[in-house]
Amino acid sequence: MKTLKYFSLAIFASFVMVSCAQKPQSDNAEVSEAQEVEEVSASAGTYGLDLSQSELMWNGFKPTGQHYGTIAIEDGAIAVENDEVVGGSFTVNLNEIDVQDLEGEDRDKLTGHLKSKDFFHVEQYPTAKFVITDVNSYSGTTASTEENDNMAVKVNDEEVSEYKLENPTHMVTGNLSMRDTTLSITFPAQINITNDQVTAEAKFNIDRTKWNVSYNDEGDPVRVAKDKFIYNTVNIGFDITANKGNQPQAPASEKTDG
């Protein structure tokens, strides 16, 4: 997988756990120790990410509400062989985190806090990385919620479909690196491959504290009693498009004439 480094979902970064409403009912990413990354065959085709059509979304929650936004995908590519994804990598620029539910001074304040040591600590860790290690057909099973009851809470005791991926086709496994911590995550995704393009979509929950993002976590008994904590659960979503043989394309907002 030398040609495809750093598939940053962070997603992840997604990990913007400053949030606020009860946690969403969604598929929970299975987390384990980092896995070995195998080198992709030289015969695999490379599909460069089109950044103008690719987006990573985050939702964070606490008992009184939620915050949501996006994080810019900096670069990435997907490797395909025999009409199957066999590798890939993405890098997320955590300096480009965006809060979309606030405006003005409140938006600037929250954005600054997310970049601080309490959350992403972007001065020391400016990017998050995700590298694919395995992709399999979806079998109808996902990570169990029984292992972590905190990840299984529904919004107002009802499942909210907007946080859950419909009709997944594959299970994706990869190493997520953030704040000097690398762990393997597995989550459902919907992947479509044509001769010239790959599209992929995913929605899943992740526990931010596993990557040492523990500000106001729900294990603090004082904050739990006062209902002032932030849920450990963060909902991550991404919608990406990659084109065969292309280098990652800059977003339209960054392109200039001439």
C-alpha cells in the first residue's frame, strides 16, 4: 500500500466531539489494535480523490443538543483491482474544521476550541490519517453495541435514520491515526465502482476517548451529575468520489483562473 498512504477519515476527524442532543443510533465502528498494511499490487488501478465532490462530516452530542460540521479532506486515493477496492488512503486537515450550526462569534469560539489541546491539538497534530487494510462484502453484521452500552443510546429513545447508512455493500477496515494514536476501525460502507470512478459513503459512531480526546467525557461523575458532559460518541460520515488515474482534485473554491 506504498502508493496510497494516509487515508484519513478522521474521519474522522470527524471526531468533533463538541457536541450537544442525545447520541445517535448508528452502526458502531469496531475498534482494535492497528493492523499490518499490505502493499498494493502494481497491477491495481489508482483512483485519485476528487476533493470538489468529497466531504467528511461530523456530529457531536451532549444531553442538551448537538454541534455538527465538516473537516476538509486534504488528499487521498483508492486502489482497485478486478472491480474490488484493495487499498486506499486519505488525509484530513484538522486545521480546516468547520462548525456549521453556529454563526459569528459563537462559531469562531467553538472552532478555536476544537483546534485547541482539549480536542484535536492541531498545532502539534495538524492531520488525521486513515489507511485501508481490508475490504469485504457486507454480511449484515456490524460491531456489537452490547460491548459498550454508551454507544447504543438512541435519540429520544428512537432510531434516527439520518445517522445510519442505508443499504451498505461492504465492510471497510483500516488504521485511523489521530493525536499520536493509531487503532484499527471497521465500519459499513456503500461502495460503487465503474471503469472510471469510485464512489463511497459511510456513517458510523466512534468513541473519541480511544484517541485521547477526553475533554468533558461522560465518565466524569461530577459532570454526569450536572448533565454538563459531552458524549464520548461521535458520528462520522463521509461521501467521496475518486476518478481513475487522476491526482486528487482541488476544491472549486481553491481553483483560480489562469
